[in-house]
Amino acid sequence: MQEDFVPFHETIQTIQSGSVSSSRQNGPALINDCSAPWLSSDVESELKSLPPFVRLHNEIIDFCRYIEPKDKEKRLRKKVIDDITAVVSSLFDSAEVRVFGSELTQLLTPTSDIDLVE
């Protein structure tokens, strides 16, 4: 078996007991590392009680909630779009500003740009 591979059937107890090779210690975070800021507060109990794929699923959901724009960010982004639309409309009577990309699909991250086209 490759030394940087941890199979999904391996239990948390096995990982915590140190049977994972020592070279793994410097690699990616192990299953019991709860330092990620997006992990919900009940993660520690989940680590002990849920299968690995369910834990992964829950972490993905927690991460998506963590990076989704908050209400204030949504309002600010909408204001930017409205302000740019107002300026373009005042300069060009027949112009129509349209949003596209991650802003339109709402698949954006906190640092995503706002894609606009006339």
C-alpha cells in the first residue's frame, strides 16, 4: 500500500493510535484534525459516530455554507450592480446591463468578481 494513502475503511481509532506511517504525519490533515474554520461545532461527535463518506458530505455542506455570501455581502454586490447599471443607462439610452457567470448562478466565493455585459 502507498504510504500516503489512507483507505476509507480505516477507522478513526486506527489513525489516532498512530498506526499510520510517520511520513503521513507531515502530509494533509488527518480525519481527526478539526481546525478547519468551516467545520460545525458538533464535528467532534460526528467523527466518532458517522461513516467517512457521511462525514465528508457534511464537511462539504459546512464548507459551502462557510463561503456563501452573507446578507451584507449580497446587498453590497447588488448595490454595485445597480450603480453600474444606472451609470451605463444614463450614458447610453438603449443599453441593457446583464449579469452572467458566478454572480448569476450564485456559485460564487467571497472573492469572486461580478461579470457584467452590455
